[in-house]
Amino acid sequence: MLAGALLTATVSAVLAAESAEKTTKAAEVVARVGGAEITRAALEEALHRRIRSTYYHGQQRAGQEAYLRREVFQELVDRTLLLREAERRGLQPDAENVQQ
């Protein structure tokens, strides 16, 4: 009985450590752009969206992931820069265009 409880506690500790590692990795900052942070989770989500929208059944060609990762990363940086510049200039979206 004690061995079972010890095994359960050990497994729980290992699972908690793995979960914490995944959370830390997802929150890891991969770039800072003008004070804004781009996290690994944001990069991975954008990459997965691109793969799903670009390739049939989400299957990219061999060797394409590194290229796509760089391209998506650059797009996130560009978007962040554009948003920061729009904020700096005090630009607001036109309500009519947002409705469309």
C-alpha cells in the first residue's frame, strides 16, 4: 500500500514537472519587438494555422517547415511593428470597415 502511494506521488510529481515545463516553454519569449513580446506559443499557433490553410490535410512537403517557420515568424514581427506604429500615430480602425 505504501509502495502504491509512493508510486502515485512520484508519477504525479513527474506529470506536474512535465506540465510546468510545457507551460514554461509555451510562455518562452522568442522575440521582443518594440517592447512587445512574441511567445513560442504564439509562433507555434500561427505556424499551425498557416500549415492548415496552405497544405491539403495540413501535411506540408518535406523540408518546408523551417521555411514556413521563418516566414511566419517574420510576419508576426511585421504585424507587431505595424500595430506599434499605428498605436504611436493614434490610428483607429474605421468602424464601417471593421463591420465588413
